[in-house]
Amino acid sequence: MSTLRIALEEGFEGEAVVVDVNGSTVLERDDVRTRMQVGFAERLEVPVEEGDAVVEVRLPQRRAAGRLTCHVADRLHVGVSLRRGEVVFRTSEQPFGYV
């Protein structure tokens, strides 16, 4: 089993967020808000089978959504931000640094 670490980062202003991985909801939370000092809102770890994984993030109130297909070998870090109303992803094999 591999681990997908998802971090909700910049741009969240107190709205509902739904995160699905491979078609299953892994986070459904109201009032997700970025802490401006560190650019971080929420983190979750999701066990996944090694191989391709599909991460979908929806903000129903903003009618914004994004989808990322990524390959997970051992562990993968996925950062999710909102920029100009769009869901933006970044990936890394190393943890993201938050102060």
C-alpha cells in the first residue's frame, strides 16, 4: 500500500471542500480556510494502491473543481491551491515545507 498526502494550501476562504480519491470521498468539510501565515489549510493522508491515482477537488459554492491523475509509487505529496477561482495542483516526492 502507498500513501497519498494531500495538502489544501492557498486561497481557501471558508468554503466547503470535497476531495475524492479514485472515486471515493476522503474529505468533505465546511469552512476550509487558509492560514495566511503559512499558506496552509488542511492535510490528509490517503492509503492507495501503487499506480495511478485520480484526485478530484470540488468547491460547490464557488462552482470550482479540478482533477489530477498522478502516479503513486511509495508516497506522493499533492498540494492543492485556489488561484483566480481555479483549482491548481502541484506534486512532489518530498514533503512540502510549511512554517
